[in-house]
Amino acid sequence: MYEYAIAWEWLNFAVRWLHVITAIAWIGSSFYFIALDLGLVKRPGLPVGAYGEEWQVHGGGFYHIQKYLVAPASMPEHLTWFKWESYATWLSGFALLAVVYYGGADLFLIDRTVLDIEPWQAIGLSLASLAVGWILYDLLCKSPLGRNTWGLMAFLYVVLIAMAWGYTQVFTGRAAFLHLGAFTATIMSANVFFIIIPNQKIVVADLIAGRTPDPQYGVIAKQRSLHNNYLTLPVIFFMLSNHYPLAFATEFNWIIAALVFLMGVTIRHWFNTTHARKGKPTWTWLVTVLIFIVIMWLSTVPKVLTGEEEQVSLSQREQTFVANGHFEAVRDVVQGRCSMCHAAEPVWEGIARAPKNVKLETDGEIAAHAREIYLQAGRSHAMPPGNITDLSPEERKLLVAWYETTVEGK
């Protein structure tokens, strides 16, 4: 069993590394071509069918690039297809989802205080949401609403907010954010697989057969590419969000997720406008900062919105310990709720070593990790994963009071 746990951990690392590599390749090429497309310059004398051109310098050499809206007059001898980056990113991401969240459903996918379901039910809901998400999105794009690009994006934003709320009602906060990223990434990769590449293949086939390609195929692919462009940054945030418990494991996490999508739009708008040589809309950065401040506030001051009293309700014994700077009560909570994993020899099945080598068995170890305990188990509900040890609200308040009055207050 020990060898199995080690092998599974290395599989996790290998798949995660592969996913990062392929994601960098896909996002890099996507951002490059968006910037290139927006920076194209129209001038007299371009070849027939050419829409614009761009001169670039990189690595000591000059590049002269021309874009054809439909296709050139004849098929070029060598044609590079940009598709495998997208496919490999989605496949490796799904493999990582299976290894971490399906393989560790009791720890990372299910929170029985949110919804008490079996692992197979949670996995089924996960798979169904990804498939239904793409089907719904594709139908929207092909509906009359799809003719209005910005109206469609606004409606899609409403759908994403609904999914953010729905995921938080089913899974752990960590899994909810990850699934929101997977939901969006599935749409993006499916755009490439089902729409963009097939449309390009139709154009190539028409060229080879001597037919004039229909420009509508390029228009449709362009719309899907634009959606992918604005969804990329939020996906990156959600894929990295498991490192930030104040984002995914607090009460208003679904609203935070909705605001993250808006930040993705404001940031990409600045880059897109700049690359199109239409000025530098610096107001987008101010809006982004303001949204981020709201996110911070939502993660740390939810009691203002809920009406919950600020006063921490502790027993007389616990209040005495906090006031005197002792942490006997805190130690009891940490050792009772956390040390089955965070120990030199974890007793939780499937965990061979303490996560991130964080051990919480002695007074010194607890004190050394006071800040992490405060953020992960006090201010947020990130730990224990899925609240598998039933850490109570009162115990979380004790951890908060201990840190804020005796640790940070020193």
C-alpha cells in the first residue's frame, strides 16, 4: 500500500507537469495569433485575397506575415496546423482531474456538509456537467443569439455565474473552482476540435478541389476564437486557485468566481486594444484593481453581508486560553482534526507522507504553521479537505481568535 501511494503521487506530478507544459504551448500560441491578427496592417499592393500584413522582429531576424481571410489562391506546400496544443492540454487536464479529484473523491471532491453523495455520484455529476456545458454553449452559438457576438458573450457570462453557484452547491470549494475551470476549458478545446479545425479543413479541401471557399467558415471560427481569447485568463486563475483558500473556500466563493471572469475581460481588453493599435485603455487596469479589492473584501468580511455577529463565541475555558496566550485548546483541535494526515506517519489511507511535509503533532510544529492553520482552517474552509474530520464552526472560530489575539497580536 505504501508503494501504491508513492506511485500515485508521482503519477499526479507527471500528469500535472504535462498539463502545465501543454497549457503553456496552447495559451502561448493563442495569445500570439490574437495579437498578430489585431496588429495586421492593410496596405495597397497586397496579394489578391490578403487581408493584411505584419512585420515583426525576434531572435535577431525579421518576419513578414500575411493573413488571408479565406485562403490564398493556391494551396501552400507546407501548412502548420495549431491544434495539438489544445487537444493535449484538455486530455492532460482531464487526466489530472481523474487522478486528483476522482481518485481522491472523499478528500477533494465531496464535502458532505455541502452535499452528502457517494463518490460515483459526484464523478457522474462532474462528467455530465462538462458534456452538458459544451452542448448548451454550442447550441447558443448556433441560435439566433449567436449572430450577436457581444450579446452571446453576455448571456454566456450569466451561464458561467449559474455554473459557479451550482458547483459550490455540490462539491468542495476547491473542486468547485477547478470544475469551473474545466467547464470553461472544455468549451474552449471543443471549439478548436469541433468548429475551428473542421472549418479550416473544409476551406483547405475546397482549395485543393479548385473551389472558392465559403468565407462564412472563417467568420464562425473567428467568433469561437474570440470567446477562447476572453476565457483564457479566468481558466488559468481557476486552475491555480487551489493554492488560494481565501478565494475558493469562503462563503461567497461563487461571487468571487463571477468577478474573476470580469477581470479576465478587462485585462484582455487592454491587451487586445493595444495590439490593435487603438490606444492604451489604462482604465481597464483601474477596474481590474477595484474588482480585485472587492474579491478580497468578499473573502474576509462576509459577516457584513450575512448579518452574523462579529463576536467570536468561545467557551470560558477557551477564552481564558486565548487571553493568556496559551493554546492548549488550539492544540486539541489541531491534533484531533488535522494530525491524521499532518503527521510523521499519517494514518489516513492513501497518504504516505504529510501533505507538503507539514506536520502538526507538537506544540512547536503547530506554532510554526500558525499562519497556514489560520488561513486554511480558520478564515477559510480549505482544510480539512471536504471537512472529513468534521471541524466545527466553533473550532474554526477558536483558531481565528487564537491567531488574531495571541500570534498576530504580539
